[in-house]
Amino acid sequence: MATPSVADILDHHVTFSLEGIDRMYLNGYVPGLQSEGGVAHFLRKHRGAKMASSCLLEPISRDFAKAVDRFVDDHRIDVVRFEKGQRKDDVTKERLAAFTKREGVVYLGRAQEKMWTFRTEKRRNPKTGQTFPWLVRATAVVMQNYWYCVDDDFGPFFLKFGTYFPYPAKLCLNGHEYLKRQLTKEGIAFEALDNGILSCADPKRAQQIMDQLTSRKIEALFTRWLARLPQPFPAKDRAAGYQYQLSIFQAEFSLTQVFDRPLSGRRFFEQVITDNWTLGHPSQVQLIFDRRTTKKTPGQFRTRILSDGVIPSLHVDYKSTRIKQYYKEGRALRTETTINNTYDFNINRGLRHLPELREIGFAANRRLLSVQRACRDTIDGEDAFRRIHDPVKTATGETVVAGLRFGDYRVHRLMSQLIVLAVLPGVVRARQLRSRHGTLPALPGQCTPGRATYDLRRLRLHGLIERIPGKLAYTVTDFGLQAALFYTHAYDSLIAPGMADLSPNITAAPSPVRRAYEAFTRAWHQQTDSEIRRTA
């Protein structure tokens, strides 16, 4: 029985699919209080102080702490002091199980953590010799208040406040919990998956709800709970414009595909792990994200396969952004892109830019799956192979360019580059071939402009790339990506290790291939010796 391809598994063994925002971690900040000058203006112009000093901030912090204590006492809220190394999620999961209200504060968690704040430095006037206070940014380990709550629309979330000026906040929510709440309100039956949905009576409506989770709804959640919980800035400050805004600290964009049975998921990962290595060495691969990179591009670019026990997961890094793909609870394939720094994609952190980040995150998930589909799509027929392997000739039989011969070292490395360029920048140019030439093992020296131009011409005439009209740039054809994957996979996974197994110089214990080959040669020699004796 033939092993099913990744494309077969995704096309015929997925019973439910859902794309949407997963976890979001947002910064809450007051725009006018992010710099020394802004704080000085707040103290002197708004609050009427004669000079700007961090001493003037202490009464605000004391009032804030008293308001929190009063709120805790009035509402009889449990306070939990987190110990070092204690998992907050474990504590929250246990308390959520015992929480029966539709919404409200579950408990208040407290932990000592580092945050940035302001302090006063003594400086001296070089002309008069007099000292004066000066505000500077600094870091300090202070108490952080974690309000773990349940919202009627969003389900469980937490809102964290620092207890020192300028009281930075963080909001953490989960799009799948939002979906579960909305499905329950609309009376649509569903089966929950940990941090996801396993099945739904109305999959189309579930997807619509996920698509409708907008920045405006998230801001409404933040505003609603700011009004309910104690906050450091009184009404007079807020009326003067000192109000919190949200920016994106971390955002996860996920695609969940539920398999019909666990065997399908295991087969998927067996194929993905086997075929992933054809994409190049993990320290060199620049994959999936539609961005051009150079040697000067900061950050990591790698592909890794990690195992948690016997469960593997695939990780693809681009700068501070990561794609993780894993088999969730033995039932579903989870592909999720986590954007930790929006500036990786030249996008500001403001929450209003969420639609742009959604597009990037979901496109990265789809692109990864697209490459994985292509990894096992077979190029059928002798004609397809000859189209690549044989030289391109004119009608009179003259050779235009040489063929891309299977097993040729330079062709093999060119195919490896083609795979990366197909999924990374969206277009192929001569300078990209040249910039990656020096990063490939056993390809020392310079790749001249003439050599890069010739390689592009070979790829184009063999149908592996096609030129973009009006530009000196190319895109990789579907046939080109499949051919490159087939060439590299066949050589790296079959020919090279097979020949190594059969090498007479092998010093390690014989592999199954070597033992089978030796048994075959013994049987062959016995057969030929028998034929020789019979005919002698």
C-alpha cells in the first residue's frame, strides 16, 4: 500500500478546519507618559508642580494601591501570591473550573517582576555649580497585579497592571475562547478542544465569528474592564487626555485542521518530518515569510524539528516571528504563526494594524502548508524528467542551454536555492542567487553576475521559473517548485544515504539496506555459480 501524500491527507482526511486569532498579548500604555519630557509636562503643566521629580509620583502609587485593596475587600476577591517558577496557567485553570458566574473577577494574582519606570537623578549645572533633579528612565523589580477575569463575550482573560508609574498594563485574551462564548450565545452546538474547536454544527458560522473578531471589539473589552477595575489615573487625568491605548505585543494566528482519525495525523507528521530536510540546512533556511533577506538582515532564520516526548513539532523562525506546527491532542493539526515584533514586517504596533498582521500570519500558515503539499506531489512521466534533465535545443538541433542533470552537484545546489526563493521573497532575482551562493556548503568563491544570469536563463528555458513582464525578476512555477523538491528529496533522502550504506568503507554497524544488499549479492553469486557449473 502506497504511503499517502501530505496533499492526500489534507484533502481527504480533514473533517473540520478553522482559521482565526488565537492568543493576543497587548500592551496598555498612556501615550503622553512614555518619555521623560512627557512625564515632566504631566507633573508641571497638568498637576501644577514647581519641578519634575519622581517623588511626586509616590502619592499616585499609594492611592492606586489603596484603591486595589478596597476593591479586593469590597468584592471579596481571593489574592494569590505567585511563587518563583509557579505556572500561572495551572493556578488559573484550577480556579476557572470552580468559577460559576457568567462574568466577573476570578482572582487577583501578584508577582514581583521587572518593569520600566522613572527615577530622579541629581545633576549639576556646569556654569553655576548648583544641583537640580532630572527624570530618567530606569528599570525596577516591582509588584505586578494580575486581574484574572471572565467576560461575557470573550470568556477568560487577564489584565495586568504595574504598580509603579507610568503603570504599564497588559491585556491577554484568546480568540478561541471568544468563539466558544459566541457559539454558546447563538445556540450552535460544538465540541471543545483545549484552546480550540474540535467540531461544530455550523462550521461556516464559526469561521464568520472568528473573522469578525476585530480591533474595535478588543478595544471595547479593554475599555469595559478599565471602567470596572481600579486604575491609577483619576477622572481628572483621563479628562485631560491621559488615557490608556493598546498596542500589539504578541499575536498568534492559527489554522486548526481536525483529522478523521489519529492515524492520519501521525502519517502527516511522518511525511512532513521526512520531507522538511530537503528544504536545506536548518541554520540557512529562510522560509515561508514573504520578505527579502540579505546578510545584513538581523535575526534568526532556521527550521527545527523538536519533540515533546514522542510528539514532534515543526518550528520555523524569521527574525522574532515563529511558525509552530504540531499535532494537538492526537486529533488536530495546529499551524500557528506568532508575531512577536510587528516591526519585522515594517508595521507599527498600534492595534489598528491588526488587519495587516492577520493577513501576514494567515498567509504564512497557508504558504507553509502549500510547500508541504508540494513536497510529496509526484512529477509523473518520462517527459517531465526529460524536460528538466535534457538540454534545451533549437528547431535545428543546436543546444541553447545545458540540461539540469540529476546528481550534478551545482544543479543540486541550484535546486536547493530555488526551493527557498520560491517561498521566501515571492520573486527571484540574480542578486538573490549571488547572495545565497556563499552560504551553501561546498560552493566556495564568488558567483559572478554572468553566472547568476546564466543560471536564471537555464531555469527559465526549462520551465522552472517565468519572468515577470517588465521586470528583471522571476517567479517560480508550480512545476519548478515540484521539480526542485523532487530532485533534492530523491538525492538527499534516497541516493546519497543509500550509496553511503552500500559503501565498502563503512565502519559502523551494517544498516538494513547494507544487510539486504549483501544477502542479495550472496544469492546472486550462488545463482551464477550454479549456472556456470551446470553449463560446464
